[in-house]
Amino acid sequence: MPRRAPALAHANLASLIPRFARARVLVIGDLMLDEFVWGQVKRISPEAPVPVVWVQSESVMPGGAANVANNIRALGGRCAVAGVIGEDRWGTMLLEDLAQRKVDTATVLRVARPTTVKTRVIAHHQQVVRVDREQREPLRQDVLDKLLKRVLQEIEQVDAVILEDYGKGVVTRQLLEAVIPYARARKKIITVDPKQEHFDLYQRVTCLTPNRAEAGEAVGRELESHLDVQRAGAEILRRLECEALLITLGEDGMGLFEQGGRRTMIPTVAQEVFDVAGAGDTVIATFTLALASGATMEQAARMANYAAGIVVGKLGVAVTSPDELAAKLRGKAAPPIRRSHEGRPLRATR
């Protein structure tokens, strides 16, 4: 039978947070820019039955693998990011934004393909529409070779590696077959936010963090009950021989499966959900940073659960801070922080 983690906040977990500043993590994957257009709706268009959004402000934030790096930096960890961006204004914005957040971008390549941009139009605290600009083709061989050379050099300098696979062409079989054995041989923590088409390539990593749907796709069936989740967790763990599996279950919390048969169900601590965008990024960032700081699997999962509970209570792609997370872990009111959607003001794009 799986253990059910106590619902009480554990103040002793907060004592791990100061260690975050000594950990260094490399995030490898698909870099994106999240653009937000904030406005109001006061009428329906006469041209079509759609709302007319009166734009009041615009901002940009790191997205995809860049948002995972952003989460790590927001929690006080040191972070480098590896991937590609385009030789366009969006790529320049992303590099400038990451530099302001003190994310190391020395392993980012600028290439002849568009930067992935997701534009969210939000009115009255609700997302009206999302517009995606992206190219999904795998990287050219010469670009991949150059990226891998830099990545393998960077792995020597870090405590943990996060593989962020959004299916945009950076994380491929060739990259995984080079990076995972190299990092394992150097005893680095390796965590993966997986995609179904690469699932069986994540052999013997430290931990995967799929959501319920992704775990269900991996075993070929829907996971409707707790028993379904437990069976799927055991099956994936056995198949991939990873040290652990952390399945995120939305309002049902998380399920942590470890080698040796240890299973822990962790209920959600979210009290109010405004926006789940980016919550998975917060989970893998917090979980990996905690592991790199000396936490056990269960301690790291609990901390990730609390961090996710904080960010889903904010509007837009959000992060949390060490003080905010510590307060949540101690069961106290969180200190005041900047509104989560306040990214860097968007420069003129026309």
C-alpha cells in the first residue's frame, strides 16, 4: 500500500532552502519566449462573434526550458541554460531577459530558425486566446554537434541536469543518447520533463516528472483512479530503471514512486487555482534544485508540491521565491511579492 504523506506543513523542509544558493543546475531543452498582452473586453467584434480586446499593457517572460531556468534562479539556485534561439528580435529579447535574471546563457546558440514565441491575450484575468510561433523540425546536424560540444563541457560544472522536452526539435534521440550516459558517468542528477515519443530513451535517469496524461500515454491507457496511477508508476519505473518517478496529478497532488517499492501519495496544497500555466516547470525546477541541495526524493517532492501550490494561485506563467516558499512550508502567510505576471515590459515590435 502506498504511504500518504501528512497534510501538515513541515517547517524542517524550509531549512533546506538556504542550500539552494550553492547548487548549480543545467537546463537543456526548448527555449521559448512568453509574451503577454493584457487588456479589457467591452464589446464583441462586428466582423465575427469574437471579443475585441482593448490592449492596456504588454510584457515578456522566459518560457519553456527558459522558464525552468527562471524558476531555479527565482528560488536562489545557480543555473545555466542550453538550447537554440532565432536570429530575430524575439531571440534578442529572451537573451536580454535571461541576462537580467542572471541565468548563464553561454550554452545558447543563435541559429537560422525562428525563436519559439507563445503570445497569450488576457482580459479580466482570463486567457482569451494563445498564438504560437514555432518551428518543430530537429536541429541541423552541424548545429546539434556544436550544441552538444558546449553541453558536455557544461555538465562538468553542474550538480544536476534537467532535460526539458517540449517537442520543438532540440531534444532528440541523438542528444539524449549523448547527454544521459555522459551525465550518469559523472554521477550527476538527471531529471526529465518527458515527451511520449522519447519515453523509452530516458533509461536510468534520476527521475521523470510526467503529468497524469503523459504517464497514461507511456503505458497505453488512461489513468482514471489512484490504483491506475500506482500501477502505471510501478510499470514505468520498472521499464526505465530510473531511480524515481514523480507523477503530477493536478488537484489530486502527486505520486512519488521510488525503486524498492516505496510509494508516496502527496495531496495538493493549492488553495485557489488561477492559472496552471508553467506549474510543471515549477515542479521540476524545485524538485531538481532540492535534490541538488541534498534533499531526499520525498523531501524534494514535498517542496515541489508546495511551490506548485503557490504558482497556480497566480495569474500568468509564475515563479516563487525562497521567502515565499519558506513561509508556505512553515504554514505562515507569505510575504508580499511582485505580481506574478509582471515580466519585462515589451519593447515596440512594429
